[in-house]
Amino acid sequence: MTEKDHNPSSTHPPLPPTSEDEQFSRLRLLRSRRVGVTTYKRLLTEHGTAQNALAALPEVARAAGVEKYQICPEAVIQAELNAARDAGVRLIMHDTPAYPAMLNDLDDAPPFLWVLGDPALLQRPMISLVGARNASSLGTRMAKALARDLGAAGYVVVSGMARGVDTAAHLAALPTGTVAVQAGGVDVIYPVENADLARDIAASGLRISEQPMGLKPIARHFPSRNRIISGLSAATVVVEAAAKSGSLITARDALDQGRDVLAVPGNPFDARAAGCNQLIREGATLVRSAADVLEALTPLSGDMPEIPAPPAPAPPAKKNTRLQDVAALHRRILSQLSPTPVAEDQLIRDLAVTASDIAPALLDLELDGKITRRAGGLLSRA
């Protein structure tokens, strides 16, 4: 739904989802046509409860130019809840104790998560490991070593259950704890060759998704999934990634969320290393082993097992200066934009930056689907 201002019917903050009726209504609100996370949160803030927001939704739609608006039918929500019950899946709502604390500070935090497995893992410290689907033998070995040693140091390993690096990381972290964030419904196994892995994660780890039960993932679901992978974690480690890949989207999400980004270097002649090498060049922490990751993070406690560092002397610590500058510019751009279009020249003046500095940032945000470029040099927030 187009984010247009209108007179709110209430200024009360949304109530905690303590009742089953309120949970049902919140799920119905988010599943309604053209209601995304931003609109969902605004409607709850303005109307106090999901029931009130649903009652106001047709009029809100008319004000936005949408006629004959239909709210998501109750039968659709009941079918989703029934499917979850049959699959042994739990619903975790935002603003409840079971919801992962690391997601609470995100502007686009999922309003709820479907979870299958051990939800207690969401309360432990996490690190994300992501990388190429067509990973090399060295890449998968590195992912396994990192996941095994980070798990031994007390971290839950988060990844996306994709082929390659994700699969290797999950397999190595099964004994110590792993979370798979799925792009489709939590009951939909993708890719199909990971069926055994998916069952193992459900048995001893955790699978989660914000998508409806039974939803088969398509391309646009994966960038949305990636923000949850990075958001859950104190840091994101990229093992192998091409110059344009989903893993780099996850890295950008991590920077936008104020998380650390680390990368494993690779052979300059291997296209699968191009993204990691570029991240390191821009200031990401270089990773040779789990010891480098742990050194970059605040220790969990004094009694965590130590991971021996490689014998070679460590280079001077790098700071994510350039990456942090890019992320800060992204945040400034998004804070200035709204659904109402503004001229690019005006945005440049408001931010007091040069056209050459802002151009790549605008392109990144446009490719990520966070801003929309309109005719006449106008920009708006998606």
C-alpha cells in the first residue's frame, strides 16, 4: 500500500500480542494485499490493535487510490495456522520474550517468525556464515572449519540453507547449534537436495521464516531473507562470493544494521573470490580462521575455549572505515526519502554531498529495492 499520510484514528502504541485473537488479526493484517512491514507497523501504531487496523484498512486503501479493497480472508489465515500445527511449527511474534533480541532494533524487523526446531537457539549469540552456492572445495572446507570452531567458542551459526557454503556451515555446526533462515515457507525445503539437512536442522537446530506456510521461494524472497540472516548476528562472515551476489547483499544489510562484516580472501583469478576481495579492500576484516573472527568480536565470557591462531604474524587490524561510510550514506539517504518523490538534485543539496559520491549509493539502494527511481529525475523510498 502506498505510504501516504492520513489522520490517524489513535495515537496509542500497539498493544502486545497477548491474545490469540490479536495474533490472528496481526497475521491477517500483514497478509493483506499491499501491506508490507512498514505499513503494518504504521497501522498498528496509529490504531493501537490489529483489529482496529483491519477495520480502518479499506478506508486507508481508498485514501491511497485503491478501490474495492479486500482484506485477507480469515479462512486463509486459519489454513496457515492449521498447516503450522500439523507440521509442528510455532509462531513467534514481535514484542514477545521468545523473539530474538538482535532483530528488535531493526526498522524492518519481521513482525513474526515461523520456527521449526529449538527456539532457545534464538537467545544465544550468533554469527552468520554466507557464501557462494557453487563453492570451491577450499571454500567449503573453510566454511566447515569456521562453523566448527565458532560453534565450539559458543556461537550459533546462522546461514540460508542454500547449496555450497551455507550447506557446509550448517553441517559443521549441527552439534553446537545452527539456525537456517529460509526464503520460502519454513515447511518448504529448498533446494530439494538439502532435504536430509533440513530434517537434521529441525531435529537439533532451528529453521525459521517470515513467509507464509507452504510458500515456494522465488527470486524476490531471497534479499528479504538475507536481512534476517545478518540481523540475527553480531557479525557476518563471507567465505566466497562473486562480485554481484546474494552474499554481498547480506554484507550490505549487515553494514546497514550496524553489524561487523568479515571476509575470507581468495585467489584473484577465481571469480568466486572477487566479492570477498573487494570487501577486504573496502575495509572488511580479513579472516584466516575462527580466531580472527573471535578477535574482532566482544568475547562472550572469560571461560570460552580459545581457538589457536595461525603461526604467521597477524597484519595490523583493519577497520571497516570505507564500508561504514557507505552504510552511513545509505542510512542518510533513506532517512531523507519517503514515498513522496523528491528530485535527485534536491536530495544532493539536502545531504551536502557530491553527485559522484551519491551515485553509487543510489544504485546500490535501487538494486536492493529500497528506493524507486521515477521519471524526471525523481526518487522515492520503496
